[in-house]
Amino acid sequence: MTKLKPGDLFDRAAIHMEMGGRPHGHRISPSKTSDNVFIFLDPAKEEGGGSICGTTEDGAFHMVGEGPLGDHAAMRGNKVMLTHRETGRALRLFLRQHTGQYMYVGQFELDADVPFYRIDMPEEREELVIRDVYVFRLRPVGQHVPLPPSSLTRPAGAYHPREAMPPILAPKGWREKTSLEKETEELLFSYFRTLTVEGHDVVTLRAACGEGAEMVGVPLLDRTTDTVVASAGSTSRTAVRAAIGDALDYQRVSGAANTVLLLPSKPREDVLALIEHVGMTAAWPLGKGWHRKDSPAPRMG
């Protein structure tokens, strides 16, 4: 049987022929003929498509679980990963090289304290459909080759909006931004410019969300008035409802006392009443400035 030595290159087909496992198309490949679970990843392709695949500040190797459609569940490859200790299986990581071959990185195991966490990610076939996916945290066992760092993570903290806002708002994957996303971003930049002229201290915030590497990005935090700013690229009820959800999450993770919701124009009265109902200030462009419609205290509950 082939001896797996970290740093050696292999054709994937040869590994399966000699040591078992599911063939092409499956990134998590448990063997029926040996106590191994083979993991085949292409970091450049995965990170280019918005899937974390590399090490982060915590030193662990992060990889997205299995399943292109719908929320991930503890089934098939994901279940094999989660139960590898109980079943006595070794996780063996292979990374695709530019030659098309795979480099054997070494043996790994799931982190004992935080084996996985969950994040939002688009479906592989339809990027506008967001689902809940597993991200596994792997630790090396014994000798291994150096691991690539993830390019998708950034430490929690406050950043200048022009530096950090675009990555927060950018769609994951290769698709172009929708007109709604472009309008949402332009409203935020315009409001940022207004606040800056008024002398406000404005930052983009990245806040840690639970365990793992997931961050909640707050596009604008006005530290002068303790206000988070969210944006709806349309005055439609659907867009405003979604933006209200974003704003509530921004306020939760930032601890800000106030919320402003940006709109491209004055909304109809029932939509404005919805914004007032949740205690947010509506703002839309007016001339060279902004009209702000302050809201009474929220009446939810």
C-alpha cells in the first residue's frame, strides 16, 4: 500500500484505487477499505468562490462542509467528519496543486473544543439563495506541510469605511452585483461622505459572532452619535424588511443606541410607518443633503 508522506504529490484516482473512498465530485471521501477519511480541497477555487479554505488567526484550518444545496446537516460526509473520533478514522488532507495533482498535507483531527461553527453562505448554483453551512476547524496530528492562510478572514475591529466596506457588501463568488446591491452601497458611501463633512467619527466595524471565524460586518458606525447605519437599495416593503433585519443585527453586535435606515427616496406612508414602528430613523437624499425622519420609541412587543 502507498505510504502517505506529507508533501508528496498524488493523482486522486490512484488514491481511490488503492485506498478506497468516493471518487471525483466529493470533497469528503470516507474509505470503506481503510480507516481513513480523505479530504480533497482546492483552496484557490474555494476561496475565489467565497468559501473559506485555509488557516486563520486561531491556528486552525477552516473548511466548509459538504452539500451544495440547502442548509447543511449532519449527514453523509459531514457526519463522517463529526464522528471520526468515535469511529477511529483518520482525517487525511489533500490540497490541489496547479498541476492538477493533490499534495498530501498530513493527518488531521477536528478541534476538540470547537470542532465546527455555522455561517451563512450562498448556494453553489444560485448565489442569491443563502443557506446555513458547517465550517470545520481542523488541527494537525503529527508532521504536516505548511498550511495556506485564508484570504477571506480579517480580525475583528474598526476600519476606515473605504477600506473595509466593499468586502463586507460584496457578493460571494464571481457574479456581478445586482442593481439593488449597487444602490445599497452607493447610499452608504454617500451618507458616509455627509457624516464626514459634518465632522463625525465614522468607521466600518467587524464584530466577532459566536465561536469560529464568522464576523458580522457593520457597514457604518457613527461613533459621534452612537448610531449604526443600514441601507435599503429600494423603498419596496420587501427591501425595507430585509434592511430592518440587517439593522437590528448591526445594532445587536455593535451595542449602538440608535439606528438610521437609508432609502433611495421617500417611501410610501405604510413603509415609513413600519420603520417608525421599530424605532429607526429613516433617511433619504434631498437636494445636496439628506432628509431624516426621526422615529418615536419602538412599539414592538
